[in-house]
Amino acid sequence: MFTVGLNIEKAALSSPMQHHPLQRQKVRAMMNLWMGKSTAIGPRIAVSAGRKTGTLMTHMRSSKAESELAFWHNRLKQQGALTNDHYERVYTTHFGLEKAFYRGKKILDIGCGPRGSLEWAVEADVRVGIDPLAEAYRQLGTSRHAMQYVAGGAEGLPFPDSSFDVVCSLNSLDHVDNLDKTIIEICRVLAPRGYFLLLTEIHRHPTVLEPIAFSWDIVARFQPELAIIEQGQVEYTVFSPEGFGDIYQSLRQGTPYDHSNVRERNGILSAKFRKGG
């Protein structure tokens, strides 16, 4: 979990984008503005937590981070490269938005991972991916990506209110540490009339990598702050050799989730929201 005000400047400066200095300056300005309002939050949280609870949470996050890094290193070894060509279709065709829609927009990808999820959005004003492991992902080649990486978690986004025109969470909402705080933060940083794009796995049993489990009615948790425009419920139909469900290929096949089938299995929820204003 990211503690607001804890070395935010380092997080901004440590990411790539030397070839995009204007975007880099804009992101740093956002973070500095929010840091000026929030530096007192971190110490109060730290003081209020008991030592045993803090130690346990640190251990849990450490195990989660190690597992996440091991997953991506294994993927890189097996695939040879962590490609990102599938993201453009998800952001455009799947969610019913033209590529031109993103021209001049500020985009935030929460739990972005190391693939360079926003490289395709070449006409966007700002492209930011935030992930607790952003620093570690540099080992996987993220310094070559044409987007800004910020080290942080969804529970305490280091940006002012209404900073982004589009906020997205693609296969990451069940990876957060605190769902309630994450939803509050998503609604806070999304600008009026901005879009929130959600793609998430629905499963019943928490794991080390996916400690949050929720059902199809998760969309209601974002209301009334965000209005649901459209949603889809899809079956997993494509799997990797290791048995992992391929969320993007399954989404492309688009087999509707059969709720009459009582067999326990995971599913895929896709939802597009819009903020009023």
C-alpha cells in the first residue's frame, strides 16, 4: 500500500520518459500539488497501527510483491517479451471509444503492470501507470516505454482531485489491499464527465496475488458517484499452458457468462462508468 507523502518526488523522477519531458513535468506537478495537501497523512496512519498488525501487513505485502514479480519474470522467460499490442483494442473497440477520443486526454492506469499498457495512446496529453512494483518493473524493461510509471498503490493515489479524464483498472481491482479505499480514490481523481474503465476477474477465493474477492454486483459499489453506462459478463474460454485464464483473449471471444451453470468457476466482468458533472 502506498503512503501518501512518502518520497513521492523520488517516485516521479525514477520513472522513464526522458524523451517526453513535458508529460514528465505535468505528472510531477500533479504529484507535488497533492503532496502539499497530504504530507501529514502518512505519520498519523503509522502511529495508529499496532506493531503486530503492521508487521503482519508488511509480511503479507512482501509475499504478494515477491509472487507478483516471480509471475512476471516467468512470463518474460516463457514469452520472450512482454508485449502490449492487445491494449489498444481493449481501450477502443471493446469499450466503444475511438482512438481519437483519447487525443489530449489525461489517462491513469491503476495497477498497470510492466507491459507498457498506454504506449498505444500516442495523442494523449498524459499517460500514467501506477503500480506498487513500478521500481522493480524496471528490471523487465519498462524504461523503454513511452509512458510515465509511478510507484504507488490504488488506496492512496498521489494526485489531486479530478486529475484524469480516463481512469482504468484492467485485471487489477482484485489485486488491491483495500477495496473501499481504492473505490474512493478512483472516484476522487476522475474528472467530472470522465470515464472509468473496469476489466476484472470475478472469483470466490482470495489468493496471495488476488487478495480481494467480489461478485458481479461490484459495479454497485461505484454508484452513485459513477454512473454505469454498459457492462458485460464473459466466460473464460482461453487458457495458458500453465492453466491461467487469458482474460484478453477470452474477452475477445466474448462468450456470455452462463449463470444457469452452477459449476463454480471464474468469470470476467467488463464495465464502463462515467462521472457526473
